[in-house]
Amino acid sequence: MMLKFPAKAKASFYLITATTGFAAAAAAVNFHSLNPNFPAFSDDSLLLSSTFPGKIRAGVNAVLRTSRAATTIALNVVDYRYSLHGLPLKSEEYRQTLSEVHVRSAKRILKLCEANKGFYVKAGQFVAALRQVPKEYSSILSSLQDQAVPCNFKDIEEVLIGNLGRDLSEIFLSFDEEPIAAASIAQVHHALLKDGQEVAIKTLVLDSWKVQYPGLEYQMKLDIATMSFLSRSVAWFFPAYRFEWAVSEFAEAIALELEKWFCGGSTDFIQEARNSERTGHNFKKNKIVRVPRVFWEITTRQVLTMQFCTGHKVDDLEFLKKSGINPRKVAKALVEVFAEMIFIHGFLHGDPHPGNILVSPEAEGRSGFSLVLLDHGIYKQLDETFRLDYCQLWKALILLDSNKIQHLGDRFGVVKYSRYFPVIFTGRTIDSKSALGKGMSNEEKETLKQELKFLKMEDISSFMESLPPDFISVLRTDGLLRSSCSKLGAPQRMRVLVYGKYALYGLSPRLNPESDFMGMIMLSKFMTNLSYLRFWLHIEALEVLSWMEETRQLFNEMLRQLAVAADRFLVRICSSSFSTINPL
């Protein structure tokens, strides 16, 4: 439904934006079985009703949420322990059974997230974006990315009027009641200003949450504490599987988003608007990137008014095909944007899933499309020392400088596992002779397979626990980019080359165009481009050497086949001659 005000404007618009457990659960089930007319405790609508006072509702809600979580994890632990019991670790049966258990467990966790909602949905979204979890989990939990229940428009209207100080009809020509995007604590509506400009209004619905769920801040802390306790419990049953690092990273991310709503400070949507403007400034010379403009005069702590931008999810292949946009070019532009964030600005978008990045046919340059960056609420300011070390790491990865890689592994706190950095990021072993982006030879694969036999899940857990938080944030972003690039059909070599290029740019001296001597700026750019040229020539030389090696192997194989064919031919001639001489 659309609210229309005087001086109506008729148009349709479109935008895609983006432990107390078991006993309490048993008691609730038994009580309901004895009192069938009483509403079931599993029905969260009971908690939103006036049947119970606020504090009691909050207590019951906490017990139910914790009970569901504990029950789900317990079932998963039992499933893993007994389904895999007695199976040879390296057997095909073990691998197949393990995959089946992953699927069952992921489905249980999906149901848990859907039932508990709120922070559990966010946790599920966080896990789905991690490359370090089994693919069954990321695939099944990815369905949570688009889940959100819209808030009643009356609540939205109250927030708008209370914050803007005027009736909606005094500000807008029209205002769509149906949200174009909804998240856990905010939702977005399309509107038309009095001067005809299209805007997207992002409104905080947290006050509604506070009414529905008293003690929301306490609930957040309890949920994270429950997740932490359960992850430690899993580690107790399976010492090799330690995921406390993931809980810590999620807790930090959710705290960045939610603490502002409780601290009473001047952050919230004001901070999101500032993040948006900072990103827009960082990419002001990039004609492909579009960051919606902020309308400060109608932006408050609880209302963010932005320029309305049209577009589709960046990995929407059907839309790209209809629009005549090359998916690989989109993938390259996408990687370049985030490479610039990581290697140059050190200011990284904290939630770059496809719904927060739109591709639009509207473009200023020759690219034929633009990328619209949405949802600037969470950003990661990378430590400057980490940023420079990460630039050095990528330079070393492409040049396969094993000594430098080991040195940087020591700086990152994972020197024992640094030899696997090339495998993780470029798909090559540290001793590889394969061309960049070509993957590993069969010999290298076999060697790596033998090495990995001595690695346990405990080593992977130890590796993740030892990494600095900035590294884990970058890994998560890289995982999301890889997923999008894979869907867009882009080769791995493209991503690796882009990363290498921007790593060199990130290592070049930072100069201020407004104050530094123009000659120094030009010289710095020239030296950086020269370094990249040498970099590129090195990569191309490896490519040529790889091609020559492949050609040599192919030629040797052809000679071998010719020799075998010649031997067979000679055998046939000799056999025929012998038959002629000895007809009997």
C-alpha cells in the first residue's frame, strides 16, 4: 500500500536493498501436555501477548531460546558421535557419512535460527559467509540472508513523526507502506520528496522490539553467552573442533551494530551516514561505484534518508543477461572495489553479501553498469600495521617468496601454518611451479595430499584462533567475494591479479593531492605502475614457462604414442611375414 499526499505523483519504483535448557524445555512440554487448552510455549506469539507481564515474558523467552539452542547442539553432537563411530577415518564411507551428518546438523541449526529469530538469524548469516565451515552449512544457512519480518507500519510512522517533527504529508508527496527491505532492527521504505526526488527511508524499529521483547540488551548478551558456552561444550566432546574464534568474531560484529542502540550516544544512523559519506569520498574518482547520497536535513539517530538507487543483486545472472552486461566484468569490478577497501583505504564494508551490492545499468563511464554499495552500518577499520603486512603477504604470495611468507606468518602469529597461505589464497603450494591461477599439477596435488594427512581439525582450529581479528574479517570478505565471482563465472586468476595489483598500490607512499607537490605525486604513481608492470611481466613469464612445460609434456606424450604405434605396426608386419613363410 502507498500513502499518497496532496500533489500526488503516480509511479512505481523498484529496489532490492539491501545452562538452563533441557529441564525448562521438558517442563514446558509436560505442562502443555497436562493443559492442552493453554497456548504452547513453543509459540513465540504467546510472548508478545499481554498474557504475561514484561519481565516474565522476557524470562520465559530466554529459557525457551536457550533450551532450543542446547537441544539442537546436543542432537548434533549425538548425531556426529554415533553416526561416525567405528568408521575408518580415511574411508569413502566416512566422508559420505560425514557429509550426510553435516546436512542434518545444518538443517537443525537452520530451524533453530528461524525459531529463535533475532541474533540467531544474524549468527546463521555470519556462519553462512565463512569459508572455514563445511559447504553443507554455508549452503543451507545461506537461506537466512533474506529472512526478516517487516514491522507494523504504524510503528514506523510513529518513529518518523517523532524524529522528523512533522507529519509525513508535510515532507513527502508519497510514501510506500510496504518496505522494500527489512532487517532485524530496521527496515527501508521508498518515498517521494516534495521536490520530486526519490529517496529510501531507513527507519529504526528497535523501539518496537524493546516493547515486544523487554530486556533486549540482556537477551543479546545471553544469546552470545549461550553460543559461547555451547561452542566450548562441542570442543569438550570433540577437542579438534574449536569454534570459539567464530563466536568471538560474531560477538564483536554484532556488538558494533547493536551497542550504539543502547549506549545513548550520538552514533547509530548518524554513524552509518558518516560511514557512507567516507566510502563515497574514498571512491569519488571511481565512475563504477555509486554510494547513495545522504539527505542530512531529514536524517536523525533513528531515521536515515538516502538517495534511491535502482538495481539488482550483484550475482543476479538472469538480470545481467537481459541487460547485456558481462558477468565477468561485474566480477572484476566487484573485486577491485573491495581490494581497494582492503589494501588502500583500510576501511572495509562489514557485510558485503550480494543483497548489499547492487548492479545497475545506469553508468557514467564506458563500463555499461555501476555497482551500488548499500548498508554502511558496520565497517572494519583495519589496523595500519596489519594493512601493510597484508599487502606484503600478497606480493610474496604471487612471487612465491617462501622466506617472506614465513616471516609474515610469524607476524600474524601462525608461522607453523604459513606454508599453507598460498594454498588458501591462490590455489598453489608454496613450492609450486604452476602458473598463477592454473591450480596445482597432479604431482603437487599428491604432495599436498600427503602433507594434509598429518593435519588434524585441531590444527585448523588452532590456526583460526591464532589469527588476528582483522585477518578473520578479511578472510570472511574474501569468502563472500569468491562465492560471488564463482557464480559470475570469473576465473580465480582474475581475483589473484587484482589483489596483487592493489597490494602494490597499498604499499606505495601515501600522498595528498591537495598539498603535495604534483611532481612527487606523478613520480609516485609512475613508480607504482612500473612495479606493477614488473609484477605483471613476472606473472606472464611464469605463464609462458608453464605453457612451454605443458607443450613439452604434450610433445613427449605424442612421441611416446608414436613409438607405441610404430612398435605395434612392426609387430603386425613381422607377424604377417612369418605367416607368409609358414602358412601352416
